[in-house]
Amino acid sequence: MIRIAKWDLERLVGRTLSNEEIMDYLPRIKCEVETISEDGEIEYEATHDRPDLYSVEGVARSLRYLLGIKSLNYKFIDEGVKAYNMGVPRRPYAAFAIVKDLELDHESVKQIMQLQEKLATTYGRSRRKASIGVYDLDKFKMPIYYELRDPDNTSLVPLNEAREMSLREILEETEKGKIYGHILRDWDKYPVIRSSDGKILSLAPIINSEDTRVTTYTKNVLIDSTGLDPRTVVDAVTIMATSIAERSTSKKIIFVDTIMPDNTILQAPRDKGPTIELHLDDAEKVLGIKIDTKNIVEYLEKMGHETVEISNNNIKIVAPPYRIDIKSWIDIVEDIAMAIGYDTIGVKADKLPPATHPGRMHSLEYISRLIRKILVGYGFTEITSYMMSNPQTQLEMFGLKDKKIITVLNPKMDKYTGLRRWLTPGLLEVIIENKEKQSSMKIFEIGDVAIPDPNTETGARIERRIGIAITHGKATLTDGLAIVSTLLNRLKLNPTFEKTHIKGMLPERTASIKINGEEIGFVAEIHPDILYRLDYQFPVVVSEIVLNKLLIILRQ
């Protein structure tokens, strides 16, 4: 839950706002208002993909655009400021930025701290993936250094503490150390940010120094983010810098070039978002209404986007730097819909889009349901696993070093960092998990997989598959061939099998499944080396069939 003061929001927007307007406008920028108290405190929730709205500054900025109030542009300046990443292998990235000429009061300091904490908790995954610090720039000297230090011979006065503590004492005795200390628990040396005059600004990612605390007297700030991924730390610094700059009289944001251990440079913050090309026809098709180029430019401006080129029905758009949710043209169309107002799109449409066919079950769902009934009838048990997985389970376990999976930029758990590209690993996990309960299993799963494909618009091809696994003391390839043949015969198809090679499967015990010369899947025995590493003693036979291909064949 995010809390802001109504008077502070009005101050930043530049005009008064009634409660009714707040209840109307905030949902249009993806903020769900929970309450507006009598003393003017607004409680709301922002969607996970809009961390720039985790404080009043971002909300006010979005409202100004939406209401057509001129927004003051940030001044990104390169003053040659440098920072030095001395090498922290287990948390290798650090990004920095400077914001100048601030006018702060207690409420604005409170909002800066709220944004810092919300970003680190959500986008930074409780500081594991990224943490954020904000420091009074006038209390130390640049440049700064991100480095490892001995935890017993390095000390600072932690935030909200009165005495100097060693880095190890901070983990053991402070509240933040007890909450987040597990991140560094087995480290020999701890990561710190140090100024050129020897001050330790923070024990990253645990706590900042009391000596560099941001107060109402602070005029200039340094922002940092340290973490596991370069894009994430630059994102965090960009959101913090552009939000804090809303409190600046000059709107000056200073680039900081971080010199990496290999002498490459990681610059932050980002001064512009991605450039997206939008075809007007695509937008009209999605929204169901006609839009001329004049109106679409107006809608884009209401969401803070810059239109840089219009050629016929093609529009080139540059998103704001803090809009990390903008990935493709469909995200721009969503913003256009919000600018128009979801409640008015239907009114603007001349008529409802025509129905393309009568209501019925999708053919892919029909074949999935039919196969499900057949396999259950033959004594198989259906399992359901997450579409999310990870490279170790999907690739490394089977020696598929030449393959890739679609990864998630900001995963919540190490176990779920990407999308599965096949069902076999999930089936095997279920067998291993239940090995103490039964030694003979016949299971199947029907589900979607994501195959990396640069030829598609999204970079991934989604396939519906059926995965089958059989295990018992004498399981062989014959078990798999028998159930696949029976299943396809029930669909009035005659499969053929050809010897093939798949990494992770037993040679001479692996076959491709073909119908009319078209390969639709495989059936194989999992290699004993894999089962040995998983401490499983019985053979496992698996099969996967691509239902999309099967459906095309059935339609012929």
C-alpha cells in the first residue's frame, strides 16, 4: 500500500483536486485508490509494472500529462562525473546518478524514502536482486567506489543509530541487518560504497550511513543501486532520479559513468525510454475504433510519450525514461486506451467489432480434452505444473547448453526465472518428488511451452504439447511406443517412428514420431546418468507431442 498526502499531490500537479477527480483520474494511470481520509491521506495500490508510481512524484507527473498541464522537462547533463566499480563478483553491478537543486520538506523526504523502500522490496526482490541508496551529496567527496571490505575492520554509523559499528556488527545488531543480513551471511568480505575522502556511505544492500542522511536541508543527492543485473540497477536509478527531480528547482539530473573492472562503462540514469514503432491500423484493430494521427499524438502526449516521426500510418514514439513497462507497440496501445478512457471507447466505436465465428470451444482445447479422456481411460494420472521454470531444470540437467529459454527480467524466485520450453523436465520432477510413495507411475501433462523464435513478433513461439512419462522397474522404449501408437490410432492416425538423437536421452532408445512424413514429437528413455544424479533407480520413458502440429494434420 502506498500513502501520499493530497496537499502534496496538488502542490506537484499545480492545481487543486477534488476527491471525485482523484477517484476518477488515478485508476486511469493504473492506481487503485483504497481510501481518502478526512485529513487528506490517500492510500492506493499501483500495478507491479509501474514502479514509477510508487510515490507521489510519479503520480503527480502522470496526472499533469493526463490533464494537459505542461510538465517541466528534466535536464540531463553530462559533467564527466565518474564512479568506480572495483569488483564485487557476487553482486557485480552498481549504477549511480545525481540530482541537484532540491527543495525538500518533511513530506518530500518521507516520499523519497517510501519510493526507495518500495522499489527495493518489489522491483529489487527484497534487495536480493537490487538495492537502492540516496545520500546527501554535499557531505562527502566524489568520485565514489563500490568495493569489498573486511567486515571486522570497516565501520560506519548506520542510519538511525548513534554509534559506529563494524560491518559485521551491523548485520547482527541492527533491524535492517537482521532482516536482510542473509544476503551477505556467507560472504568473506562485504560490499560497501566509499567516497574519495574515505567515508563509508553504505553497507550494500543492507543500510546507509547516518552521516549522509537526506534531510530537509539537503540540496543535492547521490543515488545508487547495486545488484545482480545491469538493466535492473539502471532502471532503479532512473526511476529514483526522475522522481526526486520533481522536487528540484532546476530539474538537473547528472549522468554518472561507472567504470567497471574490465574498464567498460555503465552509465546512469537513462535519459529516454525505448523507441517504438506503431502502425495506426494495428492500434485501431485492437481498440475497435478509428483514430486519426492528430488525435493519436494527443493521446500519446497525455501519457508522457514523445512522437518523433509520422509517416503515413506509421508513428515512431519515444517513451519516457522511467516507463520500464514499455516493451512493444501493444504497450503503447494500452496507454492510448487509458488516455481515451476505457469507459468511453465503446461510445466512440461506430459499432461493435463483428463476430468472426459462432461461439464454440477452440479446436486446440477440444483436442486437448479428447486426449485427456483417452489417457485417463488407459490409467494415466494428469499432473499440472507451472509454466515458469529455470535454465538449470530445463536445459542444464539434460546437457542442452546450445539451447535457450525465455527468461524473466525480474523473477520473484530463483526456481522460476523463465518459461519452460518442454514438458519433460516437469514430468521428471514429479516422478522424483514422489519416488518414496510409489515406484510405478504413469503420468501426463497437457500444457503450453515457449520456444525462443526471433522470427516472431514477441521473440517466442507458444506451442501446446502433451507430455507423457512412464516409470517402473522394467520400463523400456516399448512402453512409450505402445501408448503413443494407441493414442494416435484412437485419433485415426498411423504414426511411424524413426531413430533420432536428443541430448539427455538414451542413444538407440530415442525415436521421432512422424505422421505422413511430418515430425510431431518424440518418444525416448531418459539417460541413466541423469536419473543417477537425481538418485532415482528405475528407468523413465517420456514422450512429447506438439498438439498444434497434430491439429493441422487432423484438419487435412
